[in-house]
Amino acid sequence: QEQLQQSGPGLVKPSQTLSLTCVISGDSVSNTRAAWHWVRQSPSRGLEWLGRTYYNSRWYSDYALSVRSRIAINPDTSKNHFSLDLLSVTPGDTAVYYCARAGGSDAFDIWGQGTMVTVSS
Amino acid sequence: DIQMTQSPSTLSASVGDRVTITCRASQSISTWLAWYQQKPGKAPKLLIYKASNLESGVPSRFSGSGYGTEFTLTISSLQPDDFASYYCQQYTSWTFGQGTKVVMK
């Protein structure tokens, strides 16, 4: 049974880097029929897509315009996980962060449990 | 960016009611639309993909329809477990609607 398990700190200081990891079980980060996404949710922004990574002969990543200058999503095939790095965070980045899989339907069929991240000094 | 607009924002209903939620896209997305259910403190759960396809394990009282810019999610007979928030998502560029909260009348 496919599962995504998130890990990472719940508190990040302003101007620092928010780093989260999503460990995949029951599937492979290299699955050519899947893409691996990060989404966040806050009262002010609602559900906001941040970016994705996927493998199709080589690795690709796509990012939302709103965070493109300060985000990286990277796969780790040895650990079968993918990660989110969001640089230079501000209190506006406070949100619940989710990882998710887009499977054969292209919709987000598997989600991580969510990580509440607060940006505060 | 493609904007997704849901209505209503809040819907008051009773068990057994037929419930319809509407989602409008700012430009045509063909049938690249999904519906999710979310309960407090939980991740969203996929209900419908490609506008009208029921995800495996989702009760048949949920259905979706639409094409292009107008879509609907229908719950044929609302059950106690269905009181939750519902979100549409277009997955050409992955934007979500602002959500519809279904509350008890």
C-alpha cells in the first residue's frame, strides 16, 4: 500500500531555509508514471501548489511562479524520497505543508500527513 | 495562472439532502479537474478525477460532471461522514478552488 511519510522541523526562523522530506513506501520516486508534488495550505492562501519533480528519461522539476526564485524540489533515489527546500522564508510562509503523489490519473491520489511549519523568531 | 472559483463558500444541508457544488475555471481545462474532500487536521482525499471519474473506494453517492470551464460535484444523499470541506483542482497547472464547507443545517 502506497504511503507518504513527511518529516522536518515545525519552526523555522525568518530568512532561513525550510526543509522537509517525504519518504515514499509502496512506490518508487523513479516511477515514470508518477510525479511528486509539494502543496501548502494556510488560511490566507488556501491550498497552494508549490512544485513537483518527476522522472522521464531524466529528472524534471516545475515550480509555482510565486516561489520559483527560492524553491528546490529534489529526488533521492537511494532513500526513495523527495525533498522541499524553501529559502529565505518569511512569516508569510507559515502553513501546513503536504507532499503528494500524482499517479496514473494525474490527480493527487496519495498525500502525506502534513507538517505545520511556523516561521517565527 | 488559471483561477478556480467555487460556489458556494458554505453550504448548509441535512442528512439525506442532494448537494451540488460548482467550480468555474478562468479558461478551458477540458476535463483536467479533480475534487477533494478534507476534514479538519487531515490531508485532502481524492474523490473524483478527470471531472467525472470516481476514485477507487469512494462511495457512489459522489459524482462529478462538466467540461471546459464549468464543473459540478454532486452528493446524491448526504451522509453524516460527508460534513467536510470540498476543493476543486485543475491539474494543467495545479491551482485549487477556495473550498466549500458543508455544514449541518
